[in-house]
Amino acid sequence: MKKPINEFFRSTFYFFLCLSCISNTLNGQNTTKDVLKHVPLHQIKIEGYLGTKINQSISNRILQQDVPEIIEPFVSRKDTYLWRSEFWGKWFTSAVSAYEYTLDPELKIKIDEAIKLLMKTQSADGYIGCYADSARFGVWDVWGIKYTLLGMLAYHKITNDEKVLASAEKLADYLMANVGPGKRDIIKLSLYRGMPASSVLEAMVILYERTKNKRYLDFSLYIVERWSSPEGPQLIEKAIDGSPVLLWLPCEKEKLGYWEDGYKAYEMISCFEGLCLLYKTTGTPIYLEACIKFYENLRDNEMMVVGSGSAFERWYGGHTKQTEPAKDVMESCTAMLWEKFCYQLLLITGNPMYADEIEKTTYNALLGSMKTDGSWWTRHNPMMGERDPEPRQQCEMNQNCCVANGPRVIMLQPELATMMGASGPVINLYSSGIYRVNLTSGTPVKIAQKTSYPAEGSVKVAISIDKPELFVLSLRIPAWSNQTLLKVNGKPVQGIKPGTYVTLSRIWKNGDKLELNLDMRGKVVEAPGSSGQYAVVRGPIVLAFDKRISETDELMLNANIKTGDYIDLKKVKDPSNQIWMVYDVPLIDKDGQVKNTKMCDFSSAGNTWTKESTYKVWVHKK
């Protein structure tokens, strides 16, 4: 582990850094622009399997939410500890995204009602929340204010309703009137080294960008300054230092719910998501450096093969422990916030590795935590065993954090699917559908995809444009696709490299066609730190045994297979129609004979949420 930076010099450095940051931002010198931008969501229509899952989440979860249920805690204001104030904002942001995507008038009526009911609860002092007067600014109060602000700002974005923006400002001003220098200390207002409360950074930066009112930027910088205090989580310094996140803070207690525990996964990622936004506002290089190093830290030390991590809601060095049983493995919220964080880094950098990570998480951990009809989400999503639906989260409501978060992240997929770069459209996700973009010239382009990806590797793309025009079309080539074929109007494209965008600069004409074939061979991946345990993957999909289809007793990989080897997989149909993908996988039985056994995609494994579909990922080598 590297030697820690001297505390005095570190504090002095960050003090002057913040002064410089404020000066440059106000002078317009340091703000940055995203390399990639999402297009209006109503111009994106995802079909196929992913599109079905998005539609199910909208119809069976988002539209079905009882609005009075999540408003009532704001009316009664009796909480002294609970986190019920998060549920309105989480649901509401997903509902706004779903409306942007569908333009469904029924959904618009629902979100209009929800914002009006919420604003009616605002006190004269500006407070909107669920906490009793005597418990204001208790453990989860500011955390709830964050989600309330995010919901109000999402509504303002699509409606430009100035009354809603004014209400959000009044709430933020109430927070700042009570928290800050000489007042309550942001890092002392909640558990986990103040990370839940200080993650309000995300909302405060957005509010500054929306209003250009300097006091919101000042408060954002105050939050980051308090992180760097001796009592704070020191997120920026620890990230740049590069030591595994598990070593960042001392932790001897074994239960959640106290201030010293600085390993809470969800809240930590949420803080870094806010730091990404602050980087875009200020252009301060160290903020981006810290975010990228934090990403690398989690990828290398915590994230598992299915694109998630954590146990008992904490970081625990899970990258090398993923074959071992652990308590409450992979809280679904961890996967969801990991996607949101990677999405911000993708916008900022345009690096396709972040899209690779999002895709892996989506098709494994995210869809694996979603009920088959989209009406609910699991709390925990382990590598073996059965999934945990946990209908209620000890919060006196028919809610839990992952049920509220899941729809937010499934609605991230249309934002990610096809984006705009400086020179033209950028295809990040492959799924049948219609993707409409407007070039910088204003010319509309329709990009139609026809594919069953990731069940198959073939993707056909058709371009519709009113008149020929020069632009660059970029397609993500996943890092795992070592053999990729691409043709434009039947002519092969050369020099395709895994883990990059292939950029096609030409005068595009109406009716131009592309044919992409990605490498979907089965591949063997060794578990990091394991004693000879392996996973079978196919493209972005991790395969798993499932009790309904698999015979797993004493079956092993061939001893001659090495890490990275490709193996033959034969696609077969699941007669029950409960499972998305099923493959015959050649394994070795106890007598040394090759025996095909069925494995399925991780998201389908265990999808009954009962012992009927007990599952596991890992297989030993003979």
C-alpha cells in the first residue's frame, strides 16, 4: 500500500484547489462537454428481448405504483430513522424517463399528480421530507432530500415548469440554511462517514447547472472539502492513492448502521456519481482522475463476473471471493449504481469499455434481479443459491430500495443505446429497434436494427436518410469479440479491433446496409483467486446451472481446457419457456466421459425465486 499523503499538506492542497476551481468555473474557463450525448428518448424504440423487459418494467411496475402510498410519509412526517423519503424520488425519476421514452399520456397524468401532491407537502421553511420536526437532519433525511430534488429537477427538465424549479430551490436553500460551515456538518448527519448525506452532491450540481446560482456550486464544493477532512471518508485522496477500497478505512464492527463504517457500496458509488457531475461543471482534473481510479479499483477488486459486487451491502474484496458463500451477496442496488456511474464516465470520456461494463451488468446482474414480468426486483442476487425478493424492507411500506431503483436503471438503456458523438451517431447497444438521431446539420437519420443479440451475434443495420450526407457512424466492438466481421453494403471492413469503436466515415445514402457479426463462441473464465473454479461465458452472457434443467453432480470441465479457451456450445430450447437461453455444454462426468449438460443465461437462472430453480455459476476442473 502506498504511503498516505501528509494530512496538513493534503488539506492545504484541497483548499487552494477549491479556490481555483471556483474562480475558473465562474470565469467559464473550466467547464467541460460530454464526448457523448444521449438523444431525446422518444426517438429511441428498443424492441427484442431488452425492449420487452423495458416495456414490462414500465407497464407492470412504474405505471402500477400507488402514488398516495409514497406521498403519505411526506404528509404524516413521523420518521425518526427510516429511509421512506427516498421512494418518491426514485420512482418519480424512473416515471419521468419512462414518459420521455413513451410519451404515454396516462403516465404524464400520473407524474403530474405526483409532483403536485409532493409540492403540497412543502413547509413554509422549504422542507419537503418525512422526518418529524424533532428528528430533522437525522440519519436518512438528507439522503431523502437528494432523491426529492432529483425527481423535481427531472420534471423541470421535461416541462420547464418554473414553479417546480422554485420549489426545488426552496428545498435546497432550506438544506443550506441548516447545513454547512458554522452549521451542521454534512459528514456528521448520516451513517457511513457521512456518505448518504453528502451524496446530495449530485442534485446540488444539477441545480447549479439549471440555475447558475453560485450558492449551489459553493455548497457542492463544501461537500467535497468535507470529504477530505480527517473525519471524512477522504474519497478523492483514497481513490487516487490506489489501494483496494477495502483498505480505505478501519472497520471493526460487524453490523450496519453506524458512522464509522465507510464501506457501504451503494452510497459510495453515489458520491462518485456526483463527483463526475462536479467535474463536468468545474473541469477540475483531479475529480475525473479520482472517478476513473475508483472505477478501476472496483473493477479489479470488487466486481464479479456478472457485473456486480458487495456482500451485506459493503465492499469486501469480492472480486477474489466470488466463489465463496457470503451473507447477502450482490445487493441489486450495487449493480444499478455501478451502471449509472459507468454511464457518467462513458458520457465524459467516450471510452467504450464503460459501455462494455454496462452491457455485462445489464444482461446478467440487472435483468437477473428483475422479476420475469417486471413487477418486482430482488434485494440480493448471489452467484449461487436462490434469489431474495424481500417484499418489504423494514420501512412500513410495500417497498424496498432495489424495487425503487431497478426501473431507474432499466430506463437507462434507451439513453445508452444510440448516442451522438461530435461527428455522428454512436451505437452502444445492439437490439432490434428504431433509433432516430439528428445530425449536427439538422438532417434526421433513422437507424433500424434487426437482431436477436445477444442470443445470436448477427446484427443487421439499415440507414434511412432523405439525402446523401457525410457523417461518421460509430459501432461499439466489445472487448470480448476477438473475431468480428463487418460489411457495409456487402463490402468487408478491415482493421476491426476489440474494445474500440469502429468509425465509418462516408457519404451515407438512403438504404445503406451494414452487417455485423460478433464473436459468440463459448469461453472459459477462471474465477480470480479461486482454487480451480471456472465460469462459462458467451459474449456478455454468463451461463449458470439451474436445478430445472441441469444435472450438476460431479460434472467438471475437461482438465485440458485452459483459461480463455473456447468451447462448443449448442443452443437448445427450454420446453417450459421460462428460460431465455439454454445451451448444451460439454462437461466430464465422474467416469471421465463427456456428457452434455444444460446451462442457461444467468438472468434466467433462479428466476422462480424459489428452491425449484436453485442455481450456481461455478464449475470445477477435473
